Amino acid sequence: MDETVAEFIKRTILKIPMTEMMTILKAWDFLPENQLQTVNFRQRKESLVQDLVLLCESKRASLRDAALLDIICEDVDLFDMERFKSSFEKILRRALKNVTVSFRDAEENAVWIRIAWGTQYRKPNQYKPVYVVYYSQTPYAFTSFCHLKSNTPLLSQALTVASNHHKIVKMDLRSRYLDSLKAIVFKQYNQKFETHNSTMPLQETLELDMHMDSRIIHENRIEKERVQRVTQETFGDYPQPRLEFAQYKLETKFKSDFHGGILAERKEPLRCLIKFSSPHLLEALKSLAPAGIADAPLSPLLTCIPNKGMNYFKIRDK
Amino acid sequence: MSVLRPLDKQPGLNTATILLVGTEDALLQQLADSMLKEDCASELRVHLARSLPLPSSVDRPRIDLIVFVVNLHSKYSLRNVEESLHYVDATFFLGKAAFLATGAGRESHCSVHRNTIMKLAHTYRSPLFFCDLEIEGFRATMAQRLVRMLQICAGHVPGVSALNLLSLLRSSETLAPEDL
């Protein structure tokens, strides 16, 4: 059996919670009943998985069989919302006696969690809760700003373990608008409208001209059209997701043509911070070139924000 | 022939053409609209350009007045005007060119100092107007002034030439920037 197939099977089985293990293996029907009975299902999961993979190897499982197992896993609703909630709360309570945790089920496999933090000796502060929205079918969770940074590792751990993941990564993406964050992260923002006719943009421009006074002549019409085209290619026709900030932290060593000088000898890198703020940052960036405030195309550092799902950047010398 | 010259074409009958040069298209468009709303005996034409030199076109009428629009909030707009000035013949600066600075009202947003634009206008011996084009009232007044000025520059006002007007405007200036 191919090593990659073995690895794939191993990882797929690892994802199955122990409570569902038997059901899924039976549904898969690849390992016969009598062989399954020889396996010790009470041992640690890692060892169990190893045994199962060995069995699959001996039966020469193919990629097709592995794919079938994967489909079966998806089909069975593995994610048990109640189990997540109880696990999450348990983890928090084990670490911190004074904490209030509340849940509310929302649309599309999403759960809203409200956490009020206390300390060992103080009751939870109900006026400064943290909200978390977890989408169970995705590896994403959204949290509100947490005043007590010291609780963040605990929150991360609770989320990771309760949701059956291995680790949690904080994305450099922040905004006040949950819908916009969702749109960026689930890549739902670029709903392009169908255009059957490729000359449609040109038609739009012509219409504009007709509304204007014929006594006004735009000398740089061709350039304007180019700018419109480039802007449309970069940002698309659709409304942009809503962000308020973009922040760039730059760390670089001073470079100079002149040898010597105080700055040239400085060992520490120079740091600077540039912050863009706007009620609707991406729409503002989109309108920069057409308004004549910047050249088109814009710097990729600005235009990559929805694609990369980041609006906080750290730029260092390579 | 990329340099603009004031008298290289025949004038159109009763036509007066103004060229507005500036990076911020929306402001230029609004100013043009305001100008065209004015009652005017002459036939007005407004050409909007982002920068000079202009794309070559045979069909352009003679340009009677050039107004360089600088947004004091943007160094980019100043630099654009400074570079465009190289494509204007010196004879335009005998009353047929002017500078318009917008955005002075919001001082905290200004990245171009007033003295910078004043010095530029002084270097080119041309009048400088400060007007916040975003404010409709100010824009309408400015449009009125520009229309009157345009008519004079096109020679439609008997007895007054562009050069006359320039010397009239200059004598009413207070002090040169160096004296400030």
C-alpha cells in the first residue's frame, strides 16, 4: 500500500471521535467484522489507529477505499454541538472557577458563546464579556476584543480542544463587522455578476458620457478608462467587505548610498507604523485611483487584503 | 507639438475655452458643471485634463485660459501640476493662466503649505485663488469669477485684455511671499 494512502487513512481515522468509530468502520465495510473484533478499542486512540492502519495495509486498501472512508466520515454528522459546548465549558471551569459561559445556537451550524471572566477571588465581570462565534463546519472562530489578555490562551485552548483540532492560529484580520469577516474568510465576497457581453463595461462608459454636458471634454478619457478597467480587475464589481483599519508595521535596516553616517551604523532596525483608517476601508481604496488621488494599479500591499485575509501586516527585510 | 501655446490656432466664433488641469477629476467635473450653469453670452467649453502634455488631437479649439487646480491635501496633486507647467508656453503666463488651491479650509488635512503654492504662483507671475471646491457656495462664486476671467481672456470683453486684467489683479495683491 502506498505510503500516502496509509497516511491519509491514518489521518482520516484520527479525526473520528471514539464514540462514532465503530459505526463508521462498519459503514465503510472494508475491514470485515471478524477482523474488527480482534482490535482492542479500549486502547489509546493513537495505538488503535495504528492497528487499524496495519489491518488496512494487510488488506491492501486503495486510494478509492480511503476516499470512501473520508466520504462516510463527512456524511455522518460528526460534529456534536452539545458535546462541543459541554467540553468547552468544562475546560474553562477546570481552569477558572469564576467564569460565566452561555451559548446560543445560530444559523448554519454556528454557535454564539458569551464568556464573562472572573479571577480566583472575584466574581465574573458581566460588563466586559467576550463573545465568540464558532462555525462548526469550518475551522474558523471569531472573537470579540478581550480586555483581559491573560485569558486568551485559556480561551484558545478551550476552543481547540472542544472543537477537536490540534492547534489554533490567530489571524491578522480584524473588523467590527462580523459579516465582512465571514465574507473574507469564507471567500464569499466575490460574487461576480454574469456578464455575457464582454463589451458591457464600454457601454457603461458611453452612457456616462451621454449624461454629461457636451461642452465638457475630458482630455484624458483613455487614461480614465484604463484606470477604471484596472480598478475593476483588482476589486471587482461586487461590494467590498467592510473593514475599518489596515496596519503595516515595517522593520528595516537603514540603507544608504553614503558610507558612514550615524544611521548607517545602527544595528537595531528602524521601525515605522502606517495605519489606514476609514469607515469603509476597501471601498475607499477602490475609489483612490478613479478619484485621481493615487496611480492605478495600487500597491499589492493594499489590494491583497481580502485575498490574504489579513489587515495587519508585519513587513521585515528578507 | 506638446507645448501649449495661446495663439497657435484661430479663435472660434464667440467661443471661449478653458482648460482645467488637476488630478482630482471629481472636483474638476463639479467646477465645470458650476461654470456651465452661469449665464454667459459667449459659448463656453471646458476641457478637463489630469496633466500635461495633452494627448495629441487636432480637433481641440484654441485654449483661452488654463487653470491649474491643486488640492492642498495632496502633495501628489501639487507635484502633478509642477510637472505639467513644463508643457505650457511662457506666453500663457501673460494673463492666460491661473492657479486654484482647494482644501485650505481644513488646515489639519493640508500637507501642502500655503506658502508653497503662493511661491509657485508668484514664480509664474500668475494669480492664485483659494477656494474650497467641495463647498457648493464657494464653488459657485469661483465659477462666476472664472467665467468672467475666461471671457476677458478670450477677448469677448471690449476694452479689457488678459494682460490688463493681470496687472489689475496684481496691484491688488498685498505682499510677495518673500516679504512675509
